[in-house]
Amino acid sequence: MAKFVVVDLETTGHSPKKGDKIIEIGMVTIVDGVITDQYKSFVHPEQPIPSFISQLTGIQDSDVQGAPLFDEIVEDVVSRLDGAYFVAHHVEFDLGFLDYAIREVTGNKLSMPVIDTVELARILMPQAPGYKLGQLAEFFNVSHKDPHRALADAYVTGEILLKLLHKAKGLPYETLSHLLQLEAKLKSDVSELLQGIVNEKAFSLDHTEMDLFRGIAVRKQDEFDEVSHTSQESFAPFLENTFKQGGYLHKHMDKYEDRKGQREMATTIYDAFQSQTHAMIEAETGTGKSLGYLIPALYEAMETGERVVVSTHTTQLQSQLVEKELPFLQKALPFSFSSALLKGKQHYLSLKKFEHELFSPTSDNYDVALTKAMILVWLTETTTGDRDEIQLPSSGQIFWRKVSAEAEGYADPKSLWYRMSFYQQAKKRAQKADIIITNHSLLCTDIIRQNGLIASYKKIIVDEAHHLESSAAKHFGLRLDYVTIQYLVNEMGGNQNGDWMHNVLSAYPELSMRLDIRKWDKYMQRIREEADELFRFIFSYVVKKHNAEITLNDVGRFQYRYQKDQEDVTTWNTIEEMTHRVSFYMRDAIQFLHQCKQYITMAETSNEATRWTEDITMYMERLETIINGLQELLIEDQENLVKWIELEAYGAKNAVFLYSEPIEVASMLSEHFFDKNESVILTSATLTMKDSFSFMLKRLGLPDEETIQYKIPSPFLYDEQVQLLIPNDFPSVKYGEQEAFIHATCEAIYSLADVTEGRMLVLFTSYDMLKKTYYVMKDFMDQEEFMLIAQGISSGSRTRLKKNFQAFDKAILFGTSSFWEGVDIPGEDLTSLVIVRLPFQPPDHPVYEAKSQSIKESGKNAFMELSLPNAVLRFKQGFGRLIRSSSDRGIVFVCDDRIMKAKYGKYFLDSIPELPVHFDSTTKLIKQAKDWL
């Protein structure tokens, strides 16, 4: 009968060695699956409780006044732990802290099996949205009324533990057996628990839900039923019956609103489909564009029997369409349809590669063991094999590269692996679907390769279309860095990590006698050394260039655009020579691999031999890709291509990234995309400047006169919901007064935040200015008054920073780059938006510089043709962060007075909805905000 004691501590800090003390302890005892006892006590820390701890926990100095010292309760605490598993959420902290306190008093060390509920939840609930205690409580529907209090946290942790153990008991025998093999590498001592469950189950695999594949339990994939296309009402009555009060949507949607913009969008798209014309539609915030384009797309697919593709830029929108919008429409519309989600190969797990890694004789570290354990459980749940379903730890992303479908190489349609391939199943579903949801990345790859990655289509809707140009440029270009080469070499083998090639030769003793492994190790070592030397040389070359030639991008990397015909000839001769040396050893490695493949192919035709030859083919192709990339990036001269180098400002001396992009993609998109499809619908909330689509039409290669152009205004009442404030007394950055400008910005942010009680998003155009502003704010701001969260400084992804911002009552969020769009913070969580500078791209940005030069050579004005339209569209994206619903209300504060003083300022103001604009002193503007709010 297992006994668990769940422990949670509240402390004065994180380090008992530095004098931090326990201020509260909570303990919950669980015996035989039942909570049998609870214990809590304040503990006098013999020191003041820091204010931020009191703010977090609610525990004040007065609460612990008169509470026992820890040495007065230590015997009671230790006796409760006797014979039990020590359980905690992040067990290392609570166990370490408590053990330190007990040893201080008794001299004895805690010794017992431990369970970390964070780790256990990661493994057993790999699809949970997060692993903080509050997130898991919400996921399991466990009430958590008093977070950051010891007993409440311990009780919730106990409830979660019971649910996790229940989940473990429901896992297949095979999965549990594999977990047992990995258990020794984990933090939690669950060997006996798992063995007990295994002994009870024996071989009781539920074959109704699982397939047993080479010793791995995998959930059976759903059968994909094609939908028969039936005749339906004509479009006009269908549209009316869909959108009217009491219509198809209203019957299945609470608080339904008949949106005029949705009708207009649906009608415009249908007309474009019927006339086989391309269209560009700007649908401003609040239009409801997802339903506005899905409804005509589905109608067209069902009416004609031809699939329609929808491509988005962000996975967030992709997920929304697949998980929310399409299931809703499946219920609401008067016909059934089939849909499929299709992503690139790197998104899908390869069972073949995972099986190889699972049974590989290599010694796993903790990160790999944890990732393998998570995937094993996930395989009993997933029907797609899509990595976006599973919350892999950041270190698990490296392992994923080894086991994704992209690592498979050629897939033989006759093989068993092909039948079990998640990627191939996704492609089959797409080939049978009426509507396919994909992303710009895969779309552009498909356009470039012209090899049918996406099932054939004639009509496509491109949402978030303002990203299409940059996505296409990225995919028509190249990227290569030292880490990619190093990773590949380490994966293949050599002196530092000889597992793979040594295993190949060990499997074929005759081959190992023919091919000297020392020669292979030499090739790998020379590739490492030559690549390291090459990238270090490039690093030092860029650093030595005059500062005026080097720019800093918005995430803090140095950038340098190079043009070989204008560079130092001697230096580039050296770079070419070094590049040839790297390529030479790579070709030696390819020849070695070719000999291995030839021998194995002739020696046998077993599944094991096929696996080895496929791996060899994959590595040969990857080496060839790097050779070709180095050739194109560092040796060849190509017109219409901009090349640049990026350095990690404070990274290793070989932290070099090489890039190339076409200067323009319009002609390529026109030839390979628009000309090949009947109807391409481009839509976004930001496609126009001063109500004109001309900029986007030119950039994407669409003819003005042959493209339907339609703008749908937002239904929001901006003149009632927003006030635009612009100060007229800020120092000018133009005249070298950046420090004064930053101080003025900080004062305005602080004053406005005081009015809005935080709830503020501050958008920057450069990471450098964000960082400087952040540290100035930290210096003069009361640390306890506002929670300051900054991209690149505060830890976490964009999504994590946004969630942290929403979790605190009085928070200020600093963002640049990606924060200008795709960040939705509706309601009272966001009341003020500060735009620090108008979002002009730096004139010396490599791609902008090349495009600008090309425009000038054609006799046109680069500022009006490129810089201004880009800045206006970016400004519109940033402006759109504030108002996300008809009930939102707030302030937009633009620190840059060029919007009022410069001749081009009207382009910004004329491109956003009409609203009250106030241009005055900062003091008066803050008063205006206070009076209005």
C-alpha cells in the first residue's frame, strides 16, 4: 500500500544557503488513493518577510508573529514523512529546502523516494497546455482557490497526483514497459509504481483503440470518409439563410450578430471564384473574416467537387480554423464536408525514426529520456502525430529533429513504415478533403518545388496575406549557419560522438574490414575544424568592418550585407578557398557513405538493411544540400539576390548566420503561383495605404486592372472607443538626443500607466531602444507598483510573456518585432497602447537596402515606393492591437511627432479609422487620458 506525502513550502526566497527561511509548510498524506491527513503551520523565519513575497503569498510579518520556529515542529514534520514518497510540484526546490532546514536542526538527511508532479504531468499528460500548478488544476478541473499558500498548493498537487496515477493505470502494457526502461534517467522514483501496474496488466492491450507496432502502442488512426457532394440551394439564398437572424449561424451561436462585412466578403470571394479572378480584400478588425471566407470556400467546394485551400501565416490562426471555426460550421451549415490540416514534414513524428531512437544503444541524458517518455504516452493519444499537439521541453526540440518525418528521407510506398506514417496519412486526408488548411511556409515550398506537396487545387484563400512576400522571399532564398553543420556532423558520428557510423559498421563486420572507421572519424573531425575556421574567419571579417557598415537588427544581432564584387578580393579569395576545403571533406564523407550503401544493398534486403540505407541516403542528401548552400552563399555571384551575414552580438566567435533572398519575388509569384491558379484570394486586416492596394499588388506581382480589390471597414466605433494622443514636447531623436527621448518616453509610459493602472503594451521598432528603455524604467520606477515584462529580457516565448502580462493586475509589456501583430489581448487586460517610433525599417537593413537600391536604379523614389508603405502597414498592425471587440476602450499614445509634423504623416493617419486626435504637451495629454477614461 503506497503512501505519499505531498509537501509545499512558502519561503522568504529561493536559497536556504543564503539564509532564506521557511514561512509556511503544508503537507497532505495520501494512502491507497485516499487523502487521509492534512497538516499546515506558519513558521517564524526570524527575519522580515520581503515585500514581494508578501505580495505573492499574502503572508505578512504579523501572520508569523508568534508562530513556532522550525526546530519546534521538525519532529512532527519528519514523522509524517516516514515510509512515504516525498511528492512536490518542482520537487527539487521543496525537497532541497526542507532537507536543508532539517539537517540544520537534526543533522540528519532526508532519504526517501521522490515524485515530481511537474515531470510526471509532462510524461502522462503530454498535451496539457502548461505545467504550472494553476494550469494543471484548470486542465484537470481541480478547484484551486488559494494559490501560493502552502496547504492549498499541497492539496491541489495531491489531487493532481491521484489523477496522474489513474492515467498511468490506463496506459497500455507496452507503453508502461518502455517507461520502465527510461525511469532510471528521470527525477521521479516511479519504478515500483510502474512495475506494479505492469504486473497487474500483463499483456492486456486494448486492440480496439491501439495498434501494436514493433513493440510500440499507437492509437489507431481515424478512417477518413469522403463526403458525397449533393446539389444545394444557389448561392444568394444560401448566403441569406446563413447570415440572417434565425439562420444557420444564429441557430448554433450565442449572442449572434449579423455582420455586414462578413456578407460582403463572402459575396466578393464567390464572385471571384465564379469569374476565375484573383482578389485582394482588406477586412479590418472585427469583420469576422475567418467565417467570411470559409463559408464561400465550403460552398464552392461542395458545389463544384473541387477542393479549396486556405493558407495562414500563424499556427495560432491555423489551430483556430481547425479546432473552432470548421467544427462550428460542420454543425451549422446544411451540408457535410471534409477538411484536413496539412503542415511541413518537420511537424510530423516518424514512427520509423522514433523506433530506431527508442531502441538505440546510446545512453540517453535526462532531456532525451523525458522527451522519449512524453512521446510514448502521446502516441497512445494522437491521431495526427503533429508536434504542435505536444508540449515538448525546449531541449526536446533537438531530439525531435532526429525523429521527425523530415529525417526519414525517401519513403517507399510499399513499406509498412509508409502505411504507418503520420505525414503520409495527413497527405492522404488532404487529397480527399474538400478544404485544406495549410500555412504560408508549406505553400511557398510547394510553389518553389512544384512537386505537389499540397494536393492539387485551383482556388486558394491566403489569409494574413501581408506576409506572403516575406514568406516567399525566405523560401526562394537560403539560410546556413555553423550550428547546422556542427549538429549534422555530431549526429553522423566522428570522434566526439561516434554512435551512428560505428553502429553501421558494427552491424556489418565485413564492411568494417573494408572501410576504416578511422578514416570516417578523420573526415568528421576535419569538417568540424574547417567549418569552425571558416565561420570564425567570417566573424572576424565582419567585426573588423567599419561600424557604419554594420547594423543591429530588432532582436540584437549584427547584420552586414556583402557584395563580392565590391569586397576585398584577397579576403574573399581566402573565404572561397576555405569553403572549398569544407566542401572537399564533405564530398569525401559522401563517398564513404556511398560505399557503405552499396555494400549493404548488395549484402541483404532485410528491414534493418533498408533502415540503414535510408539513413545513409538522408545524410548524403543533407551533406549535398550544405555543399550547394555554401557554394551559392559564398562563391557564386547572382543577380537579383541580396546576401547578408548576421552575428550573435555576444555569442561564440563562430555564431555566424548566412542568408540570401531575392530582391523581388513578384515575377516568381506571378509565374509560379498566380498564373497557375484560377482564383487566388488575398486577405488581411492590413493591405492598403490610404485606401489603395497598389503597393501590395506591385510587391506580389498582381495586375491592378485584373484583380478585384475590396476594402471592408471595421464595425467598431473608433471615434467613441479610442483616443489618439501625440506629444508635441518630446526631444528629437534625429538630432542625437536618443537618451533624452528615452527618458521622456519612460516618463510618459509611467504617467500613462498610473492612469490606466498598467494594462499597457509598448511597441518598439528596435530591440536596442527597448532594452535601454526597460533599464531606465527599472531604475526610477517603484518595483512593486508595476510588473514590467520585456521581450528578450523577461524569459519565455511571446505567448508566455502575453500570459504573464494578463496574469498580473498592473503590468506593462514591452515588445518589438512580432509583437506588432498577432498578439490579441481583448477586454480590460489592455487599456493603453504606446507606439514609441513610427515603424520605418532601418535604411541600412540588408534586404531593404538592396530593394531600395533597385528602385532607385529604376528611376523611382524608394521612400515613397517602399519605406513609407511598409511603415504604414506596420503601423496599422500595431494600432490594431488595442481594439479587439466592440466593448474595448483605450488610449493610443504615439511618441513620434513626425506623424503630425512630417509631410508623410497624413499617410499614417489616413490609413487608420477616423478617431479623435490630440496633439499637445505630455502633461495635458495625460490629463486628457485621465478625464476620458
